[in-house]
Amino acid sequence: MKRKIEIMDTTLRDGEQTSGVSFSISEKLTISQLLLEELLVDRVEIASARVSEGEFEAVRSIASWAKHNGHIDAIEVLTFVDNGMSIDWMLKAGIKVQNLLTKGSLNHLTHQLKKAPERHFEEIATIVASAKKEGIETNVYLEDWSNGMKNSPAYVWQYLAFLSELPIKRILLPDTLGVLTPVETFQYVSQLKTKYPEQHFDFHAHNDYDLGTANVLEAVKAGVNGLHLTVNGMGERAGNAPMASAVAAINDFLPETKIAVKESAIYKVSKLVETFSGVRIPANKPIVGENVFTQTAGIHADGDNKNNLYFNDLLPERFGRKRKYALGKTSGKANIEKNLQELGLKLNNEDLKKVTQRVIELGDRKETVTKEDLPYIISDVLDSSLYEEKVRIESYVLTHSKGLRPSATIAVYLDGKVIEEHAQGDGQFDAFMKALTKVYHKKNLHLPKLIDYTVRIAPGSSSDALCETVITWETGNHTFSTRGLDSDQTVCAIKATQKMLNII
């Protein structure tokens, strides 16, 4: 029989402590619903008690939904040793499970609360008894437990002996400051499970040394019963142990255990949390980063064609994603072929060599090459009429004057003719797009919808450095992105738009 590991997501409580992040009521409700019904986590810690009126309304909204959908016992809030005020707050909000924050190290107890252990224990016992009387289930956090085990183990063992006599369901073990090594994590959790084999322990890792996932694995090996994770590793300082990495590692490296989390939903939830939080996912973040299933080196693509030599168990399909093959100075023929296959194009060996060389040259100049660029590279290199550039922005005049609306006058080569138009807009590029729309309306044609616009410049560059504009377009059920490179931001956007005109 595989051992079940509970997964408690704390994105909405500990994760919201990420600097600059604050979820709205509707965002908290939506994320809670996805975590429980799509990602299938076992429990969700959604807030801290008594924080604000907005937090109370969010909790009450989630509790109402959870009660009507059979999830109320999976909704938890962080509470405090506060003479029962947190319990009153919970009762008004409709929550049934509290995660009571207590002191897991003598250092915290002595210098923050300035209390003796016996006084702290007495207050905890009173709160647990009151909660039970009101039908509230209690889990207990041992804040700074990791430092407690390092520096005041006698206090920790005294506290655990006391807790073992109380009607609590789970003891929560946080590495509050992210100071544990994997060896220490295994050692400390093993000691607790040996002494209290029937007690349910949760492990709560922080990522200050980038050891969150490694410590999670060691805690599971040592017999821990549950884990606290956050989507995208959100949390204060360096964040918490990330959901995606922990789930994948447990599934692949600890076959004697099982978790309920649905891997194929991880990426969808991750992107939603990215949008709601405003915290961008690093491109190289394991499992959910933009580039993690992208092969760049040509030798890797060649190996994938030869018995998947560069594949590991982290197949992108597990997480609802797809493998990509990047184009740049390290690209080989295999990378080019993979991208041409997706475009439905095929070249002979001689032509493929020429195109490969051109992509390498562009990469040496630090230009970004996309799959959508390949037809133009082919046209440029092979002088092929199949990929003739049919639309060109022949010329343009852009004006921006104080007190006057920005304007654009453009000349566009389309269907063998040059068409001129003029328009005003809220900015130079907006004016340009309005003029371009007029040109296309003359031909009874419609432009795709612009849905995203991003400008980047290399860190540390001066004001005259090249910048890259990436525009995402939507037409029908299809979205695609085009790039422009220039030292002028608006010109970048115009170059990206010209690529779009030829793609459509």
C-alpha cells in the first residue's frame, strides 16, 4: 500500500505575503475553487484571521461556496493566541478549521512573547478547548520549529509532550526562516515520527537557500504526513516550496508514496496565479517556466529524433504543455527541421544548411528567431517566391507634440499598390494602427486583435540600446506573437506589425 501524503496549499495565506501581492475577494474565491476542484489539493489555507474587513469578506465568500460544495472541512485559516478573538472571527466567517500559530522555539517565546513555556501552554489549551466547544477543528503551527530543534530541543520536546494530550488533529512544522538542510530535515522529522508515530505532522518549507523542494523530499522520506506548498513558490523573502517542483519530484522519486494533486492542472493554475498576483514566472522556473520544455542546442533536437536521447521523466504533456525547439546561434539542422515540421514546410538538405547558417548568424547578433520568422528567413536566403513579402510599410511620419493628439501618416504596399492613410490616436503606435486599419478597410480586410504588447531592453543597457517589442495577436481561435528589433520603441512595434501583416 502506498502512503498517502496530504497536500495543503497556502498560496492565499503565506503566498500572499509576497511583497506587493494582494488578491481580491473574487480572485481568492476563483483560486480556491481551482485548487480544490481542478488541482485536487487536499486542503487550502486561505487567510489569516482578523487582518482586514476585505480579508473577512473573502473568507466568508469562500466558506459559503465550500459549504455548498462539500469542501468546508478543507478550508483553513491561520489564527492566533488572542483570548478567543480569532475563534469569534472564524465563527462569523463560517470556517471550521483553524491553524493556530504558536511558538516552536524558546527564542521566539522568550523574546517575542516574553512568556514562560507553562503560561504559553496554558493559553493554548484554553483556545483548543474553546475551539472544540464551538465545533472548530484545530491544527497547531510551531513557528520557528526548525530553529527550535537546532537551539532549544528540550523546549520542543516539552511542547510536543504537552500537545500530545490535547484534542488537535495535526502538528504543523514550519522551517520559518528557511534554515534547514536536507540532512537536518530528515533527522528532525525522523526523531518526531519515532517518538510520536501516530501523530499527523505537516512540514512547511521556505526557500531561502533554494532547498525547499529538497527539504520536502527528505521530510516525506522521514515519514511526514503532509506538506504545505504554494503555487509558483510564492511567499515572503525567497518564497515557499513550490507546488509544481514538489509534486513532480515526489511522483518521480518516491514511488512508495501517493498524492492526489492532478499534474495536468498545474500549469493552468500556475498561469492564473501569475495573472492575479502580477508576479511573473521566471522563464527557467522548473515545470511552469516558459523555457523549461524548450530545447536550444541542436545536438539535443538531433538526439530527440534518435530514440528521445535527451528526454527525461519530466515530459511536458504531464503538465498540459508541449516541447519546443528554440532557434538561435546554437541551433542545428534538427532544431530547424522540428520547427519547419510544425509549419508544414520541408526543405532539401542543401537549402536546410543555408537556412541553418542564417539562423546562426542572427543568433550571433543576439536577434530572437521564432518559428514564425522561418518563412522570411527562407525567403531571404533562398530567394523563393513562395515566401515573398507581400506587405510592406513603405514609409511613415509619426508626430507627437504638446497640446496636440499624436498622429501618423503611412504608406503601405499591399496587393501591388501603395496606399496612404492618416489617423490620430492616443499614442504614436495607436495612431499608426488606426491608419493601418483604414488601409485594410479599403480592401475589405480586417486586422487581428492586439492582446498583449511587451517591450524589453537588456539590463544595464544605455538609452540608445536595441530594444525588443513582442506583440501577441489574436485572430479567430488562433494567437501568435511577432517581434521587432530596433533602438526606437515605436519602430520596433511597426516592424513587429509588418511581420504580422505577412503572417496573416
